[in-house]
Amino acid sequence: MVWVNGENFQTLGSMVQKILPENLKREIGPRSLALAIVNITAGSGIFVLPAIIADGLGATAILTYFVCGALIFLIGLSFAELGSKTSSSGGAYTYIEQAFGPYTGFLANNIFWLGGSVMSDAAIANALAETMKYFFPALSINWVRILFLFFVFGLLALLNIRSVKNGIRLIEFATLGKLIPMIAVVIASIAFVDPANLVWEIAPTVTNIGSASLLLFFAFLGLEGPLSNGGEMKNPKRTVPLGIFLGIAIVLLLYVSIQLVTQGVLGADLVNHKAAPLAAVANISFGKTGLILIIAASSLSMFGALGGEILSIPRILFAGGRDGLMPKPLAKVHPAFNTPYIAIAVYAGFGFFLAVSGGFKQLATIASAAMLILYLGVVLAGIKLRRKEKEVKEKSFRIPGGMILPLIAAAGILWLLSNLTKPEFIGIAIFLLVFSVLYFIIRFVKKKTRETQASP
């Protein structure tokens, strides 16, 4: 916590943002924003999820993609309205804190890095281990799998500790290697689709579509990243909504194509390829070469996604340690490499522990739930801040239809969250309770410290 002239700032960044203009160049247009959304959203989840979603739904699984696509678009509109009202860069945590205060902001911050990011990383690491079984069957042995996960998190932590450039180069390389093989497999596999495999034999219900959509939502996470660059958008009123629409439309088209192709080619056998359904399709379309190509591409995508998270998210821990919200050692910078090495090591350690403790489906569901809670906070923040707003800023974007679309988004999020199992509900409740207690302890200790310093 930073105090300046009696005013409290949650982070040093918020203080600097309030004191100094960002002076950022506005170079992001609709096309750039759309491509950024596609890049960060279309990643590791879609290599695994088609078979898991089809289990129990069959060809009707396609409906879950439209449910998630519609919901993420509505959520994106709330991000767009909040982000276009200011010329400064920000994100979900900032919006929620501005609307509801530091306590809610503190919860949002920890839901994001621990409930969303670390859980997501652990799920991706499990999917990576499952996919790599094609090359290394020994990964079916538990101790070998644990050793592999330790190596993955340890290597990525070491790369990011030694240099920020290492992490950036890995992300760039992984981005180039993931989209081209996916598109190639979809196009080449169309000729192998059997229309009989796309016939709906299972009646869709609110229950089975809801539970599957909650899991599938994992593949749509990441929208908030590109929308945080509010200070670099050209004409935010036009760029943000158009970029969101184009980006989500491209992602949805890619995802629907992958689901239709995997279902159409494999049919009832799709559920037997939960580790790598796209690899099974590539094997039919291209033979062994295609199988190796798509497994390599999916592995690279997952490894790159983990690298990107370990590059960026530990900075939240670093800032928390710097501002006194988290243990101070997290703010230490390596004397030789100039990186927050303790924060990186702690974050990677959490990821490794959770990856060993759970499987992909369980961790992906919890990560989706955590981010849905964060998104709900953003939607509600938009509603509250709009009610407090006296006048509409000329260059800001405003969701059409008044409160109707934000309320539909909030209802959709609550509906998906209602599909959580009782143990998952209890786990999230415990998480919120623990961090609530932690917040008030930190607040009490800081108050006592200030009183002691102020006394004679």
C-alpha cells in the first residue's frame, strides 16, 4: 500500500497512473486488437477439449461453443465500455477496485493470479503431459509424470529468471507454431468427414449443455489481456467493440471448425482420444507425419502458454510484495539478471504443486469458475460505474441497449457457475474466506503500524 499526501494507492502503478500521463502511442486498431485476441485466446485448451466436451453430448457438443462465444462477447462489451472510458491502460483488477473499493480489488487480484492463472497453468501442464505420452509412453507412470512436470516448471522458471527476453522469444516462437497446423488439419480433414457422425443422437438439455459449457469456457479465457492496453487504442469507441467482435468471431469459427472436423471424422470414437483428439484426426488426414506435426504443435502451444504465464503473472506477486500486500521477499530482484526471481520461483512452485495434485478436467473447471467470478466483477463494475456516471464521455464506447446486455451477461455467468459441483462450490467459498481474513489481518497490522509510527 502506498500513501501520498494522505491518499492511499493500492499499488505504485496506480499512484504513477494518477500523477503522470502514460504518453503511450495509440497504434492499436481493430485488426491489431482482433489478432491479439485470437493469439491469446486460441491456445492449448482447444487441442484437448473437443473429445472431453463430446463425452456425454456427442454431436450436440457444438451448441456449447455458441453458448460460450455469446457469453464471452457480452463480457467483452463490458470490458470495452470500461476500457474506453479512460486513456490509461488497465484491466479487470483496476475496474473492480475502482467500482467496489480495495477489499473487492484485493479479492479480484488473488482470484486472478491464483484461482485463474495458476489453476490454468496446472491444467495446461497436465494436458501437456498427456499429449507427450505419444512420444514418451513412460509418462503414464506417476513418478515419471511428476518428474516431467517438475522439469517443465523448473525450466520455464529458470528461463524467465535469467532474462525477460528468453520468455518473450519463447512466446513468439510458440505463437507462430500453433495456428498454422490447426488450420491445416481442419482444411485437410474436411474430405474425411462422415455426415452420419454429425447427426444429433443425444437430446441437449440445460443441465448437460451448462456443465459442458462451464468446462469449455476454459478455451475462451484470455480476452482481458489485449483489452488492458486502453492507452494504446486508436479511437477506442470504434476499435474496441469492432476488435472484440472480429476477434471472437475468428476464434469461434476456428473452434467450431475443429469440433465439427473431430466429431465428423472420429464419430463415436472421439471420446477415446481425450489426450489429443486433433492428433488422431491428423493421423487419418496426413498419416504419421500429420500425427507428429499436430502433437508437436500442440505441445509447443501448451509449453508456450505456460511460458507466457510464468513471464507475466509473477509480476503481480512482485508488486504485492513491493506494496506490502504480500510477503516482502517476493519483491526481491536478482542482482545479476534484474528479474523478480523469488516471485517467479514461488509462482512456478504453486503451478507444479497443483499440477501434481489434480487432472486437466478438474483444474480447467476450477480455473474457468475463478475467471467467471472475475468477469462477473467486471460486468457488475460496469453497471455500477455507469449509474454513477453523470455524463457520457464523447470518445468512450457505451454498450447499446442500456443495462440489458450487461444484465444478460451477469445472468449467463451465474448460470454457468450454478453448474459447479458441491465440492467445487465449497472450495471457492473457502478460497474467498481465507483471502478475506488475510485482507483484514493485513489491514489491521498496517493500521497498528501507522499508529505506532505516529505516536510520540
